[in-house]
Amino acid sequence: MAEEEKKKLPRGVVIEFDFTAIDGAQLLFDTAKKVLAEAGIDLTVKLEAMHLAGGNYHGAVAELFSSVLGKRDNAGDTARALAKAFADALTEKAAAAVTPSFKAFVKALTDKGLKVVIATRANLDVLKPALEGLDPELVQPYQEVSMTYGNGKWDAWTRALNANGLINVLTVGVTGSGHGVKAVLVAGMSAVAVIHDHVAYQDFGGADVAVEKLDAKVADEVFRMLHL
């Protein structure tokens, strides 16, 4: 593809809102601990890392049940309950997570003409009002009803790209775990990693840049990654 043609194609950023703007990894662990306690499992960080993190809700919960309880009865019901409980917990925190620094990050991106997809499992009716003041032409809230425990796998990132008219090699994925970084890379994008304490033990190798929070300074790194 000629360089001039490439410049005409849309450049963008897909933000995994639930695990970057929100400390979703800690929230998910706390939610899972409550839900699994009802099934007789005392979830620990070690059990989460061994059996749940990065897996499909149903398969991961079934494996955990089999390992800890010696049976898989009701694992499917528990997986569905956990997915709903986490989405509800995210919805409660969604609006407050749109902080001034997060808005500054998004605004810096759109000022350069980048399309920004804010992907979340939260209720969009709650999130959208909090995004008021950002460019509605370039900022697209997008609901991803992922069944992955933790950060979405490569196919979730690909769905976000396809649904919003973006091309992987001209898009940066902003994720919040080592599993997420690998998924972003498999989907063909460059990766920005936001590292929260709960997932700091994970391997973030492959991320172009790692930060503790999103702000206008991080936008400069995105521009570098997109050669702007």
C-alpha cells in the first residue's frame, strides 16, 4: 500500500475501559470471591491465577470447581452469575472512572483526529453521559459482552475494530493486564499497558509502553506508536 493511501486510512485507539480507567482486575477478584463463596470456594489470588485468569468464564470456573470441589456441578450457573455480577459492579463505577485525567487523554487523541473506541462491559446508558464534552464524532462507546475472565482475548479486540471501522495495524490497543497485552498483539495492534497492583505479577512483555494511569502524556506515546 502506498504511503499516501495509508495516510488517508483512519487511525484509532481502542481503550479497554474496564481494566484501565477502572481497576477492573481488583474489582473482578473481589466480585468473584463473593460469588464463589456461595459455591463453597474461598478464592485466593493463587487460585485465580492458576485457574481463572485469561480463561473463558465457563471453562475456567468448571476447571476451578473440578480442582477445588472435585466436581463441576452448577459451574455453568456460577459462571453466568459471575459474569452478570461483574458487569453490574463495573456499571456502578463507570461514570466516576471518567476522571479529568482520562478525559484529557481522550481529548488529546481526538485533537489529533484519532477515533477513540471506549470498550466496556458496563451499561452504556450509564457511561455515555459521563463522556459529555468529548468529541461525539470521534469518541465511540462500545459494549463488549465478553465471556473472558479478565481482559478480552484477541477476538474481542478484533470485534471492536470491525464494529468501529478501524484497521489493526493503524490502531493502538490500551489494555490492563499481561493477558490483555498478548491479546492485543495477536489482534495485530500495538499495545499500551496500564498496570494496576492486582495484576503487576503478570508478564507485560510486548507492550510498547507501560503506565500507571491514562493522561495527556500517554497520548504522546500513542502518537509515536502511530507515527504521527
